Amino acid sequence: MQNGGGTDDAAHGILRSVNEPFTLAVDAMGGDHAPGVVIDGIAITAERHPGARFLLCGDEAVVAPLLARSKRASAACTLRHAPDRVCNETKVAAAMRMRSSSMCVAIDAVAQGEAHGVVSAGNTGALLALSTLRVKRLAGIDRPALAAIMPSARGDVVMLDLGANISCDARNLVEFALLGDMFARTVLGLPAPTIGLLNVGSEEQKGDESIRNAAEILRRSHIASQFHGFVEGHDIAAGTADIVVSDGFSGNVALKTGEGALKLVGDLLKQIFSSSLSAKLGYLLARSGLDQMRVWLDPRRYNGAVLLGLNGVVVKSHGGTDAEGFAHAADVGIDMVTHRFNERIREGLGRIETLLPGLAAGPTLAVSRHAS
């Protein structure tokens, strides 16, 4: 079913030739508040990126009436029927067999070259497993990594891996550093982002053999001038490095710890400023600054983790986000498509591959059940 006829498309300047791939395939049924939030998010993204086209995959009986209510989303989307849905409770093995699920149909569109990338707010483990299996890795990438943007005292920070790979060897960490470098340049617009390896200390002798070997390779690579060295947990929030590289176990723990700390600060501020009349007056006096902090720390700004290292862009939105948050995840995907992210990764791999021979490739990708 096609939504948005030629007249509407021409009016918005987004006529798509028959052979031109969609910018993004979208899992319409993924997430806690799908498909309504997904459609509303696409409408916001379509306004920001009037040339983008979306292949919306979901149950036509459910999605079509909602899509018809949004003129902007309808003009930017083509709806493809996908009757099944991967729920949060669906086991990864079961999701792999659901070929007609909205998630699988959207991922297949990328695998078959119909779309440049996919965005989903659905089951994280299923998305990682299906994307890795069907979209496949870029040549030269041993393991894909899950990356996201986090706030710090000095601005936004890229962190990876956040749970796709529980344990990593030196080769994996070097590849993550390269992927993070291209991600920070593409999404954050940093011309030469600094890179830190998360470790138990900043001294060169700290850490296991894998992380020390990775550091030595980075010091001899074409991005040596950007390599800061080892960083510790507190350096993430301090913004010591623009990119923080770690194995998926450590990265996921750091991510969840940071999310919990931000929520704790928010809850404490609410308690403090509602505890007495003088506290409420104090809130009124500090409201302008607190509003700025709320915007700065708004989790919707950081929505959109990306599985880097595949033959297509794969973006994971938080399942409980609202329309603005989903739009931000889609914005990230569009930025990566527009700036030829994967082409730049291939170029960087060619330059760093000479330093990698002799390092054994790591074992098969191990998807964390708890990654998000």
C-alpha cells in the first residue's frame, strides 16, 4: 500500500524514482507505544529532513488509519504490510523465525538494498541478532558494536560497545575505536575527536593484555594523534575524551550506572524543591537555570543507539520513548546515511588493517540479553 500520491510528493520536493532506495526502513510495531509514537516521530523527522523517504513496516490494519491522520508522515512514507510483531518478551530464537514480523521485514529491506538503514524501538536482542544475520558485517569488521551518545561536562560523548559483545580482544577494541571515530565525526561533527580506552586506571601498565595491546596499536595508527590513552569511569561524565571505547560488559554497566545517576539527581531535585515553602521559592529563582539543565540532560536528546559495522545503518530507539525521542533516533540514522558513514568506515579500515595482522579475530558475536 502506498501512502502519499505523486501530487503530495511533488509538492514536498521528494519524488522518488523507482530504483532509488528508501532513506530508512522503520519498524512501525516496535516499542512500548507503537505504532502511534513511531508515526508521530516520523512526522517530526520528515519536517526536519524533507527529502527523506521512509518504508514503514507494520500491520496495515493498525498502521494505515493512524498514518492517514498525519499528512506529513503520510507524504513521506510507503506502508508495507507485516502482520507479526516482535514483543519485548519474544525470545531471540523465536524472533529469528518470524520472517513476517515488522522488525524482520524492515531489516530485510536494508539487506536487499531497498533502504539505506533501519530504525526500531523494538526488542534489542532480536534487533541485534537479526541485523547481524541478515544485513551482515562490513568486510574487515570482526564484530559490530553498539554505540550511543551520552552527556558530559564538556559536551556530548560517544561510547561503545554498550552490550553487543560481552568480551573483546585487542582487534575488537581497535575496530571499535575506528567505528567510534567515524561516528563522532558524522553525528557530532567533530573534526578530530579524542579517543579513550576504558580501563581500571590511567597508567600504561594497567589493564589486561587485550587493552594494553589495543592501546599500542592505536598509538601507531593513523589516528594516533587523537588517542588520549586510558580513561576511568569518572572520565566519562567529565568528558575527558570524546569517544570512550570498552568491551560490551563494562560499557553496558557504565551506561546503566549513568542512567541511574541521572534519575537519582532528578528525583532528589524534585524532593528538595518541594520540601518547603522556601525551597519552592528557591525553585522559582533558579527555574531558568534548571530548565536549561533539564533540556541538556533530556534523555530524548540521546535516544538512538547505533549498531556500527554492518552493511547498512541500524538504529535502536529506546522502547519507552515518545515521538520527539523517536524522531531523534531517526535523525541519527539519516545523518549517517547522508554523510556516507559506511563508505568512510571502509576507507579507515583500509588504513588500519596493516596494523592488525597477527591479532587473532575474536569469537562469534555474542549478543547480550540485557543490552539496551
